[in-house]
Amino acid sequence: MSEQISVVIVDDHPMVAEGIQSILESYDDIEVRATLTNGAEAVAYLKGNDVDVVLMDLNMPNIGGLTATEMVLESKPDMRILILSMHDSPEYISTALSHGARGYVLKDVPTEEIKTAIDTVMRGERYLCTGAEGSLEPEGDDEREALTSREQTVLLQLAQGKSNKEVANALNISVRTVETHRKNIKRKLGISSTAGLTRYAIEHGVLQGTGVQL
């Protein structure tokens, strides 16, 4: 028997969540651990529970899917999050991927495609459903280079000369999380030194609060 894949569904529409749950539970190798109704519940649940894959709706009350994705990945950077959405616009998809989601699935896809998406991210690959893939212009790996809003905030702090500990205290996150953000920022920007990050911040107006321009 295949190893069980644990899944959490986050969607504020009970009928949608129940429908997805019933689909997934028809597969012997999938176990739905919980169905949650918003991002705040997801963040709280995932702090104390390890699961393999999270199916995350985008538009939800309280905390939406993108913010929840970012918050979850701060403490669990290896969590596999699949965005589940009705929206197929390139902006939604690119933004979801830049926030760390491993894939994007439209809610109206055939039921077996959700299972395919889960299997794909379990292999460490990115998954875009057919409709989502078609709405993105071919950009290679460019979409992976966008900094998340949290990474932009960390970059601003680092560019001001703050240490990892000072950034952690300022943003109320762990030093380890700051180190992870610093590593990801350097990788995405292709910069190897802290001095390089500061120079980048100055050249792109980050220190003036205009945001990172990629």
C-alpha cells in the first residue's frame, strides 16, 4: 500500500470543502486531516500539526490565502501549499507562486486533476493546472525571482544595517526565519553579500520606501 499523504483543505465555502474532501478520500493513499474556513485557522492549525499538502483558497475572510501562505512558510518553509482558486488571471497565478505556493489549481478542474497536483508537489515539482498554465506567458523561471512582501520587509531592515537578531526582534519572528529570508533574498536577486544587498536596496529605492523593483 502507498504511504499516506496527509492533506488539509482551507476554504470558506463548506460545500466546496466537503466536495473536495469527498473526492480526495476516495483515494486510498490520501488522508484529509482537517477542513478549515480561513487563513487564520490554517496558520493556527499548521503551527501545531505537520501535514504533507495544504489546499488553500485565495479569497477568504479574516486572513486570505496569500497572507496565510506567507505566514505558514515563515515557520515551515518546506510546507507544500497548493492554491485552489476560481481565478485564472496571470496576475493571481504569478503572485501566488511568488508567495511560495508550490502550485495553482482552478476549482473547476476535473476531480482527478487535484490528485495529480498533490502527487506532483509531493515529488518536489511545481504544478499548474491546464487552465492556469495557459494563462501564463512563458517566462522560464522569472516568476520565481519576485520577492514576497515579507522578503521586501526583511530586505529593508537588512539594508539599514540591522543584524539578524535585530530584524527578528523588529518583525517579531525568529532569527532562524530571518536567516532563511536572507538566504532566499540573496538567491532570488543573485547577490552573495550583505553589502550587495545594501547596494541593491539603494539603487532600487528600497531605503526610500518605494519598494523593490524587479
